[in-house]
Amino acid sequence: MAEQKMVNLTIEGRAVSVPEGTTILEAAKTAGILIPHYCYHPGLPVAGVCRMCLVEVEKAPKLAPSCATTVAEGQVVHVHNEKSLDARKGVLEMLLINHPLDCPICDQSGECELQDYTYQEGRDDSRYREPKRFNPAEDFGGDVMYVPNRCILCTRCVRFMDDVAHEPTLNVSERGDRALIGKFEGRDMTHPWAANVVDLCPVGALLSKDFLNKARAWELDRTSSICPNCTQGCNVVMETRENQVVRMRPRPNEYVNAFFMCDWGRLNYRWMNEKSRVEQPMVRSKNGLAATSWEAAITAAARALNGKKVFVAASPMLSNESLFLLTQLMQGGTGAFRVAEGEEAPLPGVPDLALRRERAANVYGAETLGFKKTNDLLGGLGQGDVLVVAGEDLAGIDAGAVSRASDVIVISPVLPESATSASVVLPIANFSEEEGTVTNLRGRVQRFTQARQAPGETRPSWLVLGDLLGAMGKQANFFLPSEVFSRLASSHKSFAGLSYDTIGFKGLPVVDAPQSGPKTPIAVGAA
Ligand code: SF4
Ligand code: SF4
Ligand code: FES
């Protein structure tokens, strides 16, 4: 491959060296300088319509829009000098002419780029005394609501639908100070990826109906995670308020999901807040299942499992770490999983990005670790085997199938109806309550972290399984999920050489990942 030509320039007195063709705005980011901008977004084609990114380039006749100007050798760029600041102050003043001062009731407040840049470099007061323009809010369909009074006409939303979703839906209607975003006749925002416009909108003009009035931005706790809802494994930020997951938003990863996530994944978070949980370890006594201590429950489970042939019915939502530990329980037995399916829905503007048919995060990991994918979940359960139900709710499976087992151990966030005959129940955290890794459909191992506190005495699945194996005399206990992962990496060839440190928060492929997966960052948006 031909070597990339580098260009050297100076931005705000700092020497910068970037590949030829880079814009000044992106070059400034490499030096830690944020040039204010509205219409520019790295996942969209450049429009150059807002003029918020104006900077002074020495020897150029006028200020340059840094999002649309590429770097040149020897350029000297000033971002915060008087001339550039003055120009941007003017842009802000113009944008605020018709913008309502409704930050106190706006959902975007606290994460609004108009608020931020006005505070940073806008005027202290307004010179505008006339009444402001008013247009009513409009339901755009899907999860999207439009509040035209707040719109700054950056056209990010229009370009997303045109160039990334490939479904032209939005346009700039009217002209001059009457301009606003309109929908084409017969079109609405029900495209499976349409809600990304809410994240793209730099102000509170496009809002999520689901999140409307649920929380202020500063009340949220944010955690780096992975969307658990299909095998694509989009990188997300999981946001919680008072220990409830209230929103998921995409986290950029050029190897997996660019800047986006689908609506189905985005809105499918309520199950993580589910209330009907098992919250205490339980062991069967004469009077049925009774709450007990963790120590007693682990000892009872170890006794029930030791020396027995075990069949594990696992959930493909479990982490690589937990699935790996489950394989250590089998003792000559086998394991299986089933996965819910739905329609595949690609995002045409981004190669290899789609809401996948298989709706669980770790199908690849489960198969790699030896679990059999099947619709007949308990088909492999032999007469007299011990059945371990791990993370599965056994929905649709009757107690008759379960009764082939000589004993049932449930290691799950919920107690399945058809497994109420269990002799031991070990309550575990769900996806949002623990840390671990999952492997996406291209074999990329990605980390997720704990977003909310697990209820009652519930413990992380890797900790429970580690303690159980310890009680069975199979290994020393683990204190961290990273230790379980190290053990997995040293004992399974696909995971060789990986660790939490090397995986980081962008993930890395397993050694034998399929060749079809993207090897270089994916290109985003239309040419
Ligand atoms: S609705 Fe938002 S994203 Fe669309 S043009 Fe207006 S400000 Fe930009
Ligand atoms: S494509 Fe899959 S992983 Fe990505 S957001 Fe949608 S459901 Fe979640
Ligand atoms: S961000 Fe450069 S013109 Fe809008």
C-alpha cells in the first residue's frame, strides 16, 4: 500500500502533522482543539452551511470554514483569535434570533451544543427586540418529535436520511426566516435506524418521544457498554437514573457501528429494569425452596453437581467469561442455547452494519465455546442428567421436558416457571448489572461494564460460577472478571493473546475471526 503523505501545519501555535486530505477541523482535534461546529459531523457528508466553524488561516483572504477546508503544508491556523471569535459570535447571534429561551424545559438542556457554544463564546445579551417566530411541535413518526422553534437548520438530519439511511424523508421546507425541516409527502421517521437523527441534532429540535421529560442530562450516570439486543454488538453508552436504565445511545466504533445504533436496540432496554427477580439464593427443603446464605447455596449446588453428567441450557446473553465457566461444569455433558429471531434491517450507508436476525449479544461466543445452537433447547438433556439453567427463562418449555433431569440447578436473574422443581437457585446479575465481554457476529470481542446495581443479594454470574467451581474443587476462586478472561484466553485458542487491557473499549477480533469481517475502519456516509 502506498504510504500516506503527511501534511505539517500549525494550529493555535501547536505543530500538527496529519494525512493529506484531512480537514482543518479534524486536524485541530488531533491537537486537542475543538473548533465549534454545527452542520459538520464525521459520520455525514460535509455540507458547510452553518459557518460556525470559521477560523483564520494566515495569508488567506477571508475566514475559512474549517469543516470544508483541507490542510495545506505550512498553514498557520488561528481558532481563538479576535477575528474568528467575532465571526462565530455573529453566527451565534443570528441563530439565537428566533431560538426560544426555553432551556429550562428543553430535553436537550445540559447536552446542547447551542447552549455550550453560546456560554463559551456568544454575546451576553440579545439586540433583538421583535417577537420570535413560532411553529408548533410535530410528531415525525417512529420515536422522533420535531420542535421547529429550536431548529438551527444544520441539515444533519436531512443528510442522515438521504446519505446514510438511503431513504430521503426530510427536507428544508420554506425559505428565509420561515425555513424549517419538513417531511416528504407520505414519508415519516419509521425507518429502523431513524432515531439516530435525535443524537445527531446538535440542539433540542429533534427529541426522542421515549425519553421525553424522563431526566435532565446532568442526572444521568453513563457507562460504556454493548447493546445486548442482537449479534451486531453496537457500542453504546448505557444511561441510568436512580438505578434504572433510561436511555441507550451509540458510542462511536468505526469497526462495528460507526456512530449509530438501530431503533429496536435503542428502545429495547426495559427488560434490564425488570422487577420480578430472584434476589436471594435458595435451597430446597421439606417445605419447598427457602432463602439461605450464599455459602450454603453454593455448597448445595456443588454437592448436586459433583461427579454428575451435566447439561447446561445457557442464554446467549451471558458473557464469554460466564459461558466459559459453565463449560467447566459440564463434566462430560453438553450445553445448548436458543436465540430469538427477527427481521434483519441494514443501514445501507454503512457497510456491514445491520440490525441482525439473531437477537442476542453473544451467539458467536456461545458457539465458539462449544454450546450448540438449537430450537429444541432441552433436546440434549439425557435421562438422569443434572440440568443447569443459566440465564435462560425457559419460556415456552414445559415442566415435562425438565423432569427428565435428575436434579435442576437454576443460575439465573429470574426463576423460570418450568423450573420451580429446582433444588438450588443462585440469583445472578443481568447484562446491565455486571462486567464482561461478548463476541459479535464478526468475532469481535468487546467489553461491557456495570451500569446499575443488581437487586438484593444477587451476584455477578462470573463470581457465582467461579465460587461454584471453587467449591467443587476444580479451581481457585476469581476476584475479578478480568481474571476469568485471562483464564479463558490461556485455555481457548480463539481467545489467545487477548486481555481486558488489549481489548480496550473498541474490541479486538478473536484469533480465528471470519475473514468477511471488516479489517479496516468502515467508511461512513455517501461519497
Ligand atoms: S432538526 Fe436538528 S439536525 Fe435537523 S436541521 Fe434542525 S437542528 Fe439540524
Ligand atoms: S443493530 Fe443490534 S446491536 Fe446494534 S443497536 Fe440494533 S439491536 Fe443493538
Ligand atoms: S460546521 Fe463548518 S460550516 Fe457548519
